[in-house]
Amino acid sequence: MTLNPNSKIYIAGHRGMVGSAIWRALEANGYSNLIGKTSGELDLRNQKAVADYFRTEKPEVVIDAAARVGGILANNTYPYQFLMENLQIQNNLIDSSLKADVQKFIFLGSSCIYPKLAPQPLKEEYLLTGPLEPTNEWYAVAKITGVKACEAIRKQFGKDYISLMPTNLYGPFDNFDLKTSHVLPAMIRKFHDAKIKSEQLGARVPELVDGVELWGSGTPMREFLFVEDLADAVVFALENEFTDNLYNVGTGVDLTIKELAELIQKTVGHTGEIHWDSSKPDGTPRKLMDVSKMEQAGWKAKVGLEVGIRRTYEWFLENIETFKEVKI
């Protein structure tokens, strides 16, 4: 389909980190007919409510940026919610889109859909070729189901439904709750809190400088994508017709968790020690995305990690009294 500035675009999860970034990117590109509902206004787990909303609003395009998300601790603690609620949300959105004759649908997933020990970098064809990482398999199984549902619709009904699989995301409006956040925002929060505590204690005395304890060994390697780059990729996918159903979205560059910690520590200005708790799980040893398909399609990430972390920390400081903490 051909989009125009007045095309009606529904963004599920438009208040979250990803959804709000997509909303801002679409507005910046001249799209003026954007619609969204908060979770209080529309419970995406409710099949009838979602179907009724689609029949009333009749969106032309749907972007699924809604999900229950969290880090290793949250996934391990609430496996049923991570499986069931994500299935409910995405199934209702995908099925209602099909029945409402939505012509273009973008499903957003995660690099965790790929097998734990898949060859690196991760190619799209590695999907379903091996066991998943146990600490987040519940979320991964749900997202794999969404990918396959969109693929089935594309195959059976010929609609332009595609899946974009971003690597680890971070940026403004991230979740900084230490119980449910991902590794990068959790580190920002930990280093910032330790820095403030040290200043309050009187950091002139070296032994009063507060250290930071981090999970694992620091040796796993991870790739990180600034959320505004993902939003840019979504706009690109809306404005272009892709030949396949599944595309990785990332930078194609990774670093160790230890290197990430040191970069965040430097950005925040914390001067204490870093203590690694090797009794805690590391997760997947490496998770680097092969992004050649997106690059061949004409899109490439623009924001470097150091710049992205600085911009994220600046947002954190500006919103420190009100930033989102997710309660489960």
C-alpha cells in the first residue's frame, strides 16, 4: 500500500519507550493521523475490546509495540505472565488487523527469539533451529508465535505483514526499575544511585565511595540499539515494501557487559569499584545480530553507543522524579 500524511496509523503501546519513539518519528516525517490508547483505555489482552476498537477506528496501518517486557529477573520470576500476556496482546492485535482488513502490519519482537547457541552473528534463518535461552524462553516463545502468525497471514492472504526483530533497546522513556529493567538502564540507575550516595556520604574519604554490584561475570557480549534508530527503521519499513517477512534490526556491533559497565560508569561519573557477582546468571554468551538484510533493503543504524548512552542519561536526569518504574 502507499502511505500518505493522512493515513490512519494505530500504534499499540504508544506510551512506552518504543511506541513513543515511533510516534515522534512518524510525526517528524509528516504523518498526522496517528491513534493510540493507553492500557487503561484499551486492555489489549481483551479480545472483544480490541476487535471492537478496530471495527470502530478502522486503522489502515498497525504497529505492534505493545508487550510485557523485562530483564532476566522478571522473566525468571513471572514466566506465565511473560508467555500468556504477550500471546494475548499480539494475537488480539494480529487477528483483529486481519479481520478489519488492515493492509500493513509491523510486528516488533526481540533477538531472544533465536537459539541460545546459534552461530554468530544471528541470521534470520536461524529461527527455530535450536533450544532457546532458558531465562527468557517464555517471552521468546510468545514472540516467535507472533512472527509465525504474521508470516502465515502474508503467505495465506498476501497482506504486507512483516516482523522486525530489534537487538537490545535503550533510550528515553526506558524502564529504570531495578527489579524489572534490562541491563543498560539498570546499570545507569545503579551507577547514578551509587554516585549520589557517595556524594552524600562525603566522597572525600575513599572508603566511603560506594561501589556497584553487577550480575554475572561481565564476559557475555551484547549489542545495543538506540530506540530512535528502531523508530527510524519502522518508518522506513512503512514507506517501503519488503520482499521477506522477517528482518533483524541492530547495529551489527557488540561489546562485553564489562565494557558496557565501564562506559556507563564513565558517562554517569561514578568513581567507585565494580563488583561482579558470578553466582548470578550470565544469560546467552553472545547475541550479535546479522543486519545485512536491512542494510540491503536500504536502512542502517545511525546513533553510536556512547552518544546514545549520554542522551539516555540526560533524559534520566531530566525525568528523575517521574521516570517509569514497572510494577508487576
